[in-house]
Amino acid sequence: MKSNDEDSKDTIRRKSNRTDDCWIIFRSHLIKMTATRVAIVHIFQKAEEPLSAQDVFEISNLSLATIYRTIKTLQEIRFLRQSHIKKDTVYYEI
């Protein structure tokens, strides 16, 4: 059985691999990795639960239009997926 420390290391490795995966996925789709996109990807990577666009807005203070465009792009390349809908709010996760 794994200790909490080992679980934490596994989580960090998985999240680190996701960042590497993100770069590979973006490059393979010829999509530019802008600072804004990186910031949004990191927000989703750090999240312990699915986030709405409004959640990302409150964390990042980026414009909602930029967040929605980035979410759409991340969904198109299958890096981000729609998780569930609660009371007219859509949530996303990696």
C-alpha cells in the first residue's frame, strides 16, 4: 500500500506529465502556446475538482471571452472535457 507521500509524488508526476502532454498536443495541432493558454491550463491542472469558466475567471481575472475561447480550443484538441452541468453551469476538467 502506498503512503501519502508516495501518492503525492504520483500526483505531482501525473500533473507534470500533463503539462508536457499539453505542449505536445498543442504542437501537434499547430496551436500556439500563449501565456494566457498556459495560465488557464495550469489553473485546470491545479484544480481538485471540475471548474466552470466563471471559476477560472475568479481565479485568473482574465476576460471571460478569452477563457471561453481557450476552453473551446482545449476541448477541440481533447485536452479538456466537459465534466457535468449543474443548474445551468457547465464544468470542465482535464
